[in-house]
Amino acid sequence: MAPGRYRRLDGSAHGSTQSESSEESSNGSPARSLEERASDKLWALGWIVAAILVSWWSNFLQVMLSPDPHISRPYLYAFIVGLGINTVLFLYLKVYLHRVVGLPRNSSIYDVWCPRVIPTMAATGVVSIFCILRATFPVWGFMSPFVLGIELLGSLHLLHFVPWFPQ
């Protein structure tokens, strides 16, 4: 085996038996213990609580939704347009290509079918981040990246509590 390549470790070194290490979930990944899943949920809950507290401290929703004179509206609107572009491109990749066209669920097909979509999404995302930071800088100053980052992580970790059903 070439150095630097992935190889499966023997589970007996970590105190588990061969039957435990060979257990796999339905999607092919190793089965996770109840402690690992509970730890993930607690971390997610911690980020959500942090996002709620930061939102309360910074009046996040009021600043974003009300006509606050301090926020730079053109940059906020540019951010919303960039977010919309990325959402449409994501839906194109994940819904249209897989459900309508019938392509297999493999990320390598994007290089063949639509080679410019991923770089476009990356560039739009970077420009959108700078736009939202510039829009909120007059309100929160140098705390803007921290406020927006904690809000982003809290909203992403909400997905831990959405039930997922197998297809």
C-alpha cells in the first residue's frame, strides 16, 4: 500500500471487538455509538444556544429586517442576490441533475456536465461574505464576523434536529 493512502484500522486497538468494528450503518459508514451521537447533539445544541444569545445581544433580526439607518442596504441586497444565486445553483446540482436528468449521485459528474458551476458558486459565496460583512460593519464594527459566524454555525447546527428519512 502506498504511503499516505487510507486504510481501515483494526478496532481491537481501541477496546472494541471484531464484531463491533465490523458493524456498519446502512450507508456504509461505521456505526456510531450512542455517546458519539449524544455528543454531536450536545455540541449542536450549544451552538444553537450561542446563536440565540448572540442574536438577542446584537438584535440580529431587528437589524436585518428593519430599515436600520446604520446598515448599508446596497451591500445587504448584493448579499441576498448572491445567496439566491448559490441557492439556485445548489438546487440545479442536487435536485435537477439527480432527480430530473437522472444522473448518479457522484460529485465527479459535475466536472463533465457543468464544469463552471462549482467555481461560480465559490466566487459568489466569497463575494457574498464580503458584502454581508461590509453591510453590517457600521452596526457591529469588528464584531461583525463573530456575530455572523456564530449565527451561521447556529443555523447550520439546527439541521441536527431535523429528522432525515431514508429514501
